[in-house]
Amino acid sequence: MKGVILHGGSGTRLKPLTYSGPKQLIPVGNKPVSEYVLEDLVVCGVTDVAIILGETYPELVRQYYGDGSKFGVKITYLLQGKPMGIAHAVGICKDFVGRDEFVVYLGDNLLQRGISEYVSEFRKAKYEAMVLLKEVDDPTRYGVAQFDGSKRLIRLIEKPKHPPSHDAVVGVYLLRSSIFDSISSLKPSWRGELEITDAIQGLIDRGLPVGYSRVEGWWFDTGKKDDILAVNALILDEKCGYELEAETVESKVEGRVQAKKGTKIINSTVRGPVAIAEDCIIQNSFVGPHTSIGRSSSVIDSNVEHCVLMEGVRIEGVERLEDSLVGKNSKVIQSGRKGHSLQLHVGDFSEVVL
């Protein structure tokens, strides 16, 4: 089985961060979202992966993942460029896939329990395609499944105004090469894109076996700031252990805290779950639960909680920073009136002085 990670899209809902990098490289638990996707594929035994690049700084993706060897895979890069739909992105993988079965995984999606059990089901059942479903409150934002009286999947509808169910299509698709014939006959939808739901519907209409499975555990499409913060908290809750490699001076480190080598914690309190990367400085500060701090960052004379601080960030004199996402190499400095809690969404290379 081969893997395809979709790493395109404009990331409109995450601007300004996506002015300077793809949304899939935004970290949760100090690791890019798409790295969790790659790790999930490796767990499934996938070692040959194509990453589909978009228009937003594709060179940063190549720089981070390289040839894939450090992740235990071989990576092929394919350029989609302008976002023309998931089916279009899948279509350009035809030569890469050949006759193999493959899994398409959106690089900004995270599933609590991974996909290994669904891959096993797909291979045993010999479906031509298989979709994963999750019940959601607002199905109009997603592709939605429709069933007949015997619970057989009969239709997939993209972002319907009147959804036939609350079963949303998760951003993971298990496919065989028959999908390429279906894609070749597609016309753009009302959104101007080639929809993967229409391509899979083509298989259903031809009478080919298309299966589905309902996802257990949480699923996030990390397309908004609040999604990033929520997933960061969940990742820290579930995966963060106690790993104190940092130097501590007159400080309290409580709970599950990961603090890497080169980091100094001085006259501060850090209360987990918290992940602090290499070469950071935490001084005269409180770092509270569900906070990730990227490498070479500093928190000085500040209180920070439930935040994602990317690499090279400086927080200084901020009485309380919470529920915030701060981009690479940015500064937030509070020198004026105190006593206010800040909630920020700050892009890379920014400076906020309050």
C-alpha cells in the first residue's frame, strides 16, 4: 500500500500564519500536524509516500521532510499548485500509485486512534474505495453520506444545504486504481473544484463495492485557530510525559512536563501538561497547562496558559496570555496597562507591543 498526503490548500481560516507557511506545518505538541499524519501511515506499514504540494511555500515542506529517510519512508513530491479539489490532487498521483492500493490522507486532519484498523478492514473486504465517517453537529460544512434502508452507502454529497444525515466524511480515503477512471470523467462542482465525493460516487453508480466505517475517538480538521489550540491540548493530555532535560533554577516543575536540553527554567513555575522545545528560556514566569513552546523561544516576566508558541517567539511582561497562537519569530511585549488577559492570533515575524 502507498500513501498520499495532501499538503496544499490556501489555509484562509488560519491567516495570518498561512501567509508565511502551509497550515499543515503549524505545530501541535511541538510537532507539525502533517508529521502525525506521516507517523500514522508508517504505523500502517506504508513506506512509499507522495506529498502533494500547494502554492504556499512548498519549499518549506521539502525542507522539513527531505527524502523521508529520517521518518522511515521514501517521499515523492508532486506539485498541484492552485487548489483545484481533492480529486484533482489524487488524479496527479496516477503514475505514482500505479496498480497499488493507496490511502489519501489530508495533511491537516488528525484522528485520535489512527487509521490502522480501517486499513486492515479495507484490505480484507477488497473494497474499491472506503470512506471514514464521523457524526457532526453541522454536516453542511462537509461531504455527507446517505444510506438506504439497509444502511448501505448509496450517495456522497459535498457540503449539502439539506444534509441527508449527520455522517461527515473524514479526510482519509482508502482507494484502488479504479478511482482514476472515475476522476477522469469529472467536471468541476459549483465550487469550481473536482470533488473526491463525486469521484467515489462514480464508483457507487458503477456498482463497485464502496465501504465505510465510523471513526471512534476524536477527529479534527485543524483549519482554524481554535482547532489548533484544542488539538494541542488533546495531544498534550494523551502523549505528554515527564521528561525534564532542562536546567532548572529556583523553579517548580509540576505534572507532566517535557522540557528539552538547552532550555533554562529560572525562578518560574511550569505546570503540565506542557511541552517546551530546545534552547528556550522561561524566567520569572508561569507556564500553565496545555501550552507548547517551540525551540529558541523565551517567556520572561509573563503568565502563559493554553497557548501554542512557535519557534523563536518572545513573550515579555505579559500579565496573562491565554488561548493564543503565536507565529514563528514573533514578539509580544506588554509595557502598558496591566490587569488584562490577552487572546491573540499572531502571524510569523510579527511584533505586538501593548
